[in-house]
Amino acid sequence: MGRIITFASGKGGTGKTLVVANLGVAMAQLKQKVVLIDADIMMANLGLLLGLGGQKTTLHEVLAGKARLSKAIYNGPQGVKVVPSGIPLDGVQQVRFERLKGVIDELASKYKFLLIDAPSGLDRDAITPLTMAQEIVLVVTPDIASLSNALKTKIVAERFGVKPMGVIVTRATSKRLDIPGDEIASTLELPVLATIPEDPEVRRSAALREPVVTYRSKSPAAREFAKLAAALVEASPADSESSDLESSQ
Ligand code: ADP
Ligand code: MG
């Protein structure tokens, strides 16, 4: 059984999709068997960030019972596997969310890591992907709205028995208005696993639909992703089920 990690936040636009895409590619560069799934069914964009788009068979068709999962797994950069969601909204109508669990279990039986890009918020469809992972990583921007929403997400995850692993701070600047990392850690009572700086190369790479870890591997954001990928891999030995990122630090 692979390691299933959901990347979530209360607030939208904190960088969940960016983190899943780049962490996944960076782990694939380390020769790991990684699959990424876009569980943001309504606002799908993970595939777009990885140069995919226009696929006829996506998670939508699988959750609608119209296609087999194997037909919705695509090759992304560096050999990372991706299960994108569809972009057209009409594909959402026949989606049955209760089928997601079967999809996640099947992926976890075949891959060492399954990274789930979760929707924002805490309504029913957003909670579903939170409850299906073993662990959750909160993705926050260093501001009070993002932090307070992430705290609610953490509480809900814990209620479902999902272990909060840590927090990734994105879009960090050197401005005084940013909430400092130690305050984020103490508010959420979680370790900060990585701090991804605000980096113009992130915008550029997104426009070109390439992950920043391959587009500009020496940029500050790419270096942070590579470091986090290495730590995660190191903390997940090949034949051990009990892995813990914090314990490697
Ligand atoms: P979410 O999936 O949480 O809604 P996204 O990953 O789509 O968030 O990111 C939201 C926006 O913020 C995107 O336009 C993305 O390019 C931008 N962004 C995220 N992190 C950074 C960063 N470190 N530097 C610059 N732009 C960023
Ligand atoms: Mg997203």
C-alpha cells in the first residue's frame, strides 16, 4: 500500500495545485513511483500545470462509471503519473463522489506515493478527498485568513482520523506583514515542512504549462520543492509502512 497524502487548505489560491505538481515531478526525478490525482473536480487545473489538457478520458469519466481508471492515467514530466480531472463543466454532472474511494485505493495499491490535490473549502465534496488519505499537508499563504481556514481544515481532518503531517507555507516574502513561520507552526501546532518563496519563475512556468522544478531548477521555489521531495522520499523507506517526515529532520 502506497503512502496517500492530501494537500489541502481552507482558502483557495494558496498553491495546493502548484505544490502537488512540483513535488510530484521532483519525487519522480528521484526515481519514485508517484501518481498525482486532481480531486478538485469542479476547478480542475492540475493537468494544465503539467502540460496536459484536452484529454477525453479523465477522472470525471471514471467517477461517472463511463471509463476504467487505467484509461485516465497519463504520463507527466519526468515520468510522474497524473490522473487529471476534466475541464468542461458538463463532465461534472454525472460524477459520483462515492466512487473516489475505490479510485484512491486502486492507485495506492500500485504506486508508492499518491498525492491528492484537494479542492478548497469544507463543503461535502471538498471534505471527501480529505478523509481518504492517511495524512494531510496544509498549504497556507502567510496571512491570517489562510491560517484560520487551515486550522479548520486540520480539525476536520483529525475528526476523520487523518494525520496532519505538517504545513507548507507558499508565496512567502520578506515583508513584515507576512506571518512568521514559527507563528504559523505554533498556531497550527504543526511543523513547517517547507517555505516556498514568492517567485516570478513560478508564474512564468505556469504560463508555459511546465513545472518550475524542470523549467527553472535553480530558482528559489524549485530548490525548496526539490528539498522537500528528498526529505519525503528519505522518510519513506521502500519496505516500511511507518514513515514520518518529521522524524527525519
Ligand atoms: P490552489 O490550488 O491552492 O487554488 P494554485 O496552486 O492554483 O492554488 O496557485 C494559485 C496562484 O498562485 C497561481 O496563479 C500560482 O501561480 C500562484 N502562486 C502560488 N505559489 C506561488 C509562488 N511561490 N510564487 C508565485 N506565484 C505563486
Ligand atoms: Mg488548485
